[in-house]
Amino acid sequence: MDACHADDINEIGRKTQARIEHEHRIDNVYMLSYTILMALTVLTIWLFKHRRFRYIHETGLAVIYGLIVGAIFRYGVPERFMTKQVYDLPPASGNSCSLTLPPERAIIKLTVMKPEKVSRYYHYSLEGESKDTVAAHYRMTFNPEIFFNVLLPPIIFAAGYSMKRKHFFSNFGAITTFAFLGTFIASIVTACLCFGLSRFIPRLNGLLRFNDCLFFGSVISATDPVTVLAIFHDLNVDVDMYALVFGESVLNDAVAISLSQAVDKFDPSVHGGLTGRALVSAISSFLGNFGSSFFLGSSIGCFTALLTKYTHVRDYPLLETVLFVLLSYSTFFLSEAIGLTGIVALLFCGVTQAHYTFNNLSRESQVWTKQSFELLSFLAENFVFAYIGVSTFSARSHNWDVWFILITMFACVGARIGAMAFSLAIRNTSTEVRQMFFSTTIIIVIITVLLGGCFAVPMLQWLKIP
């Protein structure tokens, strides 16, 4: 490996400071781009609402603007804007074999030419596989865990906290049937279609296992009827219809994420193939995880209700609101820390908080919590869809396969895929198959979001839904 030359002992410090300042400016350019993108989305939403134009929803606008911004930074940024130094590292002494997995972190010994020749150790961390050495557009994306831990929780909690409880519980049987049975059927049918049709494609035939297709089916079964619900609200559609669609979509997300985690943990090679015992084990794992997450979220919601009822914290609305937010958010972190599903726990925590805790809050806290989570949910949701558009061009883990995209489009005809499916697909893109799932999910999300807004109103009129 070539040595890194420095003129004097302070050269490394000066170079590092210059690099930090340069990357700081670049990061601010990207954050400014996202901010302007969101502002344009809000202004366009206002214009469409003012003109009563219902054929493109706000999430569709965010996706379109995200695609434009992503394309600009992907193809409009010159290569000299940011490049990386690339070194071919030799194997460690006495170890001539190749690594089976790239290390998450590495300590690299570099020979630095100062006034005297010295060796230094430097710490590096793995960012992911890169297709090239030009990485300016990659900085528009961030760690998937930030996406999953920061952006999704406000959306899920707001869905549970703003739920119309009367209509939800009056249709609870139908909602749970659609959410549980419907998601199971959708996952299995999608998996079977993807696996069966991929047998006719030579490249996919040797690449995809049925377990992979089952995981993808559970991911892609996470529906997102935001556009339809917004149109329902504007047209004053029957409240029971609204409750059915909203309730099913909320529970569907919870079921889909638990199901995908259960399938992801199931390895046919370990369990001796897809046997009856292995299937029962996977189902019991799903039910156990979902039930435990439900119990944890409901318990913390009840604890918050008791705390606000039997203490005088309501005398200090600001402290009461802060305590409410912290306890609610801790539900997500606690469930994830003990191996449960944070999204499921947070959803039912929100439902419990709305049913019990809300009535114990002071008037100020009731207004603040409702408006705060509504604001956070709106910003997070639109940012997610804008990020989907941007990541179409800027993500480093793409693996485009036209045949698999066409197969998935056929398997998902009539579906409405959104933020939850994207968040599940982006969490793990370490293999060629998972990268293909990620790229395919982006395409399906974009198509269904845009077409869902275009055809929702004509479909309601054609079906004569009041």
C-alpha cells in the first residue's frame, strides 16, 4: 500500500479539518435540498387543495420531487465534487485466505511520512458495498436504522393515537380478519407467484429460494392507503368504510413487520426444509412476538394512564406533555431492546394512550399531544416518500432486475405499497437477493403511490360508494 505523505507533523490535522469543513458544507447542501423539497411539497399540496385537484396525493408529490432531486444529484454533480481514495489492502501476515464477510470496523496501519517515518493506526467503519469510487450522491442517503428508529415511530404512534375508537372497535372483527388473514394470504400468494414465475427465468431460478420469496411477500404485503384515506376524508365517505380501511392498514403494518421478522429468522437449511414442524414453529414465533409486543405496548399505555391520573403532573402541562412523549417513545426502544417488534408495541401503546391516558391529560396537554404528533407524522411521512424518490438514484445498494420487477407488478396488481414496505426492504441490503428486493420495492411503491391517487376517485364513482 502506498504511504500517505505529509509535509510536517501538523499536516494531518490541517487536512482533517479541511475535510470536515468540506463534508459539513456538503451535508448542509443535502439537508437544504430536503428542506426545500418538503416546502415545495407543502406549497403544491395547498395549491391542489385550493383547486380541489384530487388525482395526485401529497405522498405522490413527495415521490416526484424526490425523483427529480435524486436525479439532479446523481447525474448533475461532477465527479470532482467528492471522491474517495482507494487502496488494495494486502491480507494480514500469515493469513492468505479471503474474508467471508467484510468487517464492520477495521483498524488500518498506515505509514505516514512526517519528519521521520512512523506508523499510525486509524479506525474505519463499514458503510456498505459501493459500485464505484465516486460517492457524492451516496451522502444523500443515511443509515437505515435512523430511518427505522426516528422516522417511522411518529407515523405509527400518530396512527394509533388519532384513531376513531368508536368506529374502530365496532368493526374490530372485520378489521382483524382483513389484517391477519388478508396479510397472510397476500404474503403467501405473492411468494408463490414470485417463486413460481421466477423458475422460468434462468438467472432468478438459481438465485431465489422459496424462503426468500416468502420474506419478500411479507414485506410487500404491507399496504399504505394514505391517498385513499385522504380522498375518503375529502369526499365524506361512509365512516364505517373509512374505519375499515384505516384500521386494516394500521394493523396490516404491524402484522407485516412481525411476519417478515418471523420469516427472516426462519432458515430452512437449519430446520430441515419447509416441514410441518418448521411451519408451526414459524407461526408460533410470529404469534408470540406479536402478542408480546401488543402486551408490552398496552401495558406502558396503561401505566402512563395511571401515572397521569393519580399524580399532580397535570398541574404542569409542559412537563406532562414531555412525560407523555418520552414514555410513549420508550415503548419502541424497550420492545426493540428485548427482541420484540417496536412498531407493534408503539401502535397499541398509541391506541391505549388515546383510550385511557388522553382523558387524564390537562386541556393544554391534550391539544399539544394531538397537534405535535400530527405535525411529526405529516413531516415524517412526506420525508419518507421524498426519500424513496431520492434513493432511487442515490442508494448504493441497488440491483435492478427487469424480470423480477415485472413478476412483482403482476403479483401485486391492485395493491397499494408504501412506507412500511420500503422501511423493511432497506434494513438489510447485504446480499444480491436483498438488494434486488430493495430496488423492486422502490419501483412498486412509486408506481402504486402515483396510480393509487389517479384512480381512487374514478373507482369510488364507478363502485358507487357513498
